[in-house]
Amino acid sequence: MRVAFITRSTLYTAPGGDTVQVLQTARHLAEIGVAVEIKLSCETIRYEDFDLLHFFNLTRPADILYHSQRANKPFVVSTILCNYSEYDKYEAKGLRALMGFLPANSIDYIKTVGRWLLGKDHLSGKSYLWMGQRKSIEKVLRKAALILPNSLSEYHRIIAQYTCSAKFQVVTNGIDPKLFTCDKELSKNKNLVLCVARIEGIKNQLNLIKALNNTGFTLMLIGSHAPNQLAYYNRCKAIAADNIRFINHLPQHELVDYYGRAKVHILPSWFETTGLSSIEAAAMGCNIVITDKGDTREYFADDAFYCDPGQPQSILAAVQKASEANFDEGFRRKILKQFTWQQAAIQTYKAYQLAYSA
């Protein structure tokens, strides 16, 4: 089977969790005999070379509709549907704060058109301009052979938001066990806290800094600022005390040493579909602090320490508990059994078989 992964045009220039998901899924599909080529949405694609198209990010329906209509091939969508409403309500500034009073689809429409007009992103299908975000997504859901949410929780959010009943196959996010191998003899620093994520408002590093400023913890923020988030990054830098460290984006193999030394990893986001770096950190023996907003409980259940992203005192309390608690080896075994890229590739291949035979 020959599959084209069609992704956002900024996949490599603004790397995020979806970048890891795309690259790792492609690699592990190849290991089970599926020929995958990664294509950016701005590229010219020879559709006849492929049996199936695989898109990523449901919130970018213009690209999906443009390529799927021209290809006339069955296609699936890894939805990766994030909810920005909490962030817009409590933390957004300037124009984004004003847009927070609008429906989520209207906000996404304004952002998409804005990126295109400013030359910061590619807009494949101009019909999107008059169809709008919601109608475009609903059309994608009607036309897709299957959608591939990262959790059952995400699927329920999609059908509730868009009142559809699209066929689906859950494809979990994962880790590479060969890369994220924990050295149990390595001593963990109970006062070292990591946050591996792009620096942007939705990830909530600002409240995290407020929570850990001038405490006994050393907080390492590993990630570059997202496009259009330089002002947020500068706000974070401006309030950070001496115990806060900023490290630019690192490739996965360079994260291993940091995960190995830290006792705690935290993602206090305003919303997380999964929290990919949390899975990586757990595989490396870190206690996990995670937001209570989103789909995280389906992955972490009672194995994580949860915090309210809007309350710095809640963030600090969860970090303190995680730093003192013993790590549960059963949690690591769960990650290695259920949440690997090999498992994700097998789930994806099953979805391809269903889509291709439909």
C-alpha cells in the first residue's frame, strides 16, 4: 500500500507534537511494509502515485478539501482537535482576547485567513474563504473514509461539536522504546522539573513560571516559541526568576538525558489531547504533572498528578506531590505496552485497510 501523508506547510519550520506524530508514524508504518511519503500541503503532489491519502489536523480543512477533491482517492484524517476556549477566556491578550468572544470555528477561520494574508502559511483551497471553518470541517467529516482521533474522548468531542457520526479508529500517541530507555541506576533530582513543549499561551508556561518562581525547584522549559508567540515568550522571560531555565527546541534523542535526570515533568496546559512529552517522560521514569483539561485522563488515569492550569498554587501543589512520590513501575509498563509508535502504526494500518476496502 502506498500512502501520502499530507501535513501543514509549517511542519518542519514550526515543529510541534504533530511533527513527532507524523515522522514516527511514517517510520513505523514503513517497518510493517507500508510505503509512506510525507508531503507538505503547499507541494505539488502526484496523486496517482498513492492508494490513500492521510491528513493531519482537522482544524486545517482547506488543505484537506483541496487535495482530497483533486486526488479522488480514499482518505483518513488524524484529527488532533484542540480546544482553545479556556485559554481564550482566561489568558488571551490583545486581538486574541477580543476574538475569545467568538465561536471557536470563527476564531480558527480568522487565524487561517490571517496567516495566509500575512504570508506565514499556505492556503491550498480558496473555496474555504466563502465556505468558512465549520462547513469545511463538516464536509471533511462527511467525505473521510475514517477519522483517527488520539482517544475515544477526542472522538466524542468531535461528534458533539460537529453533530456528525463519522467512522473512526482510535490511534494512540506513543513513544519509541528503543530511544526512551530508562536507566534505573541513574539518580533522579527531585528538585528538577521539566516542561517539554512549544512556548505558547495554550501550553501555559506563564502560570507555570509564576507557580515555581523563587522556589527550591529548578524549572527547565525546553522548546522554542510558536510562530506569532514571541510576545508571550518575552512575557515568560520577563517574569522568570533565577531558578527558571529556557532551552530551545531539542530533537528527541537529546531529550533523553534531561528526562533521565528529572524527577518531574509537567504540562499545565489549558488543553491537551494527549501530552506527547508526558508519555516520553513517563517512559523515562518521571512523575507526571498534567492539566485536568482535555483528554489526558484517558491516557494517564490515576497515574498522573493533575493540576488546574488557571491556579499557580494548584500547579505548585501538584509539582510538590510529584517530587516527593515514588515512581510507579507499573505506569512505565503500561506506557510500553499500550503507547508505542509501533502500536500506533498497527492501529493506523488497520484503519487503512478499512478505508481502502470501503
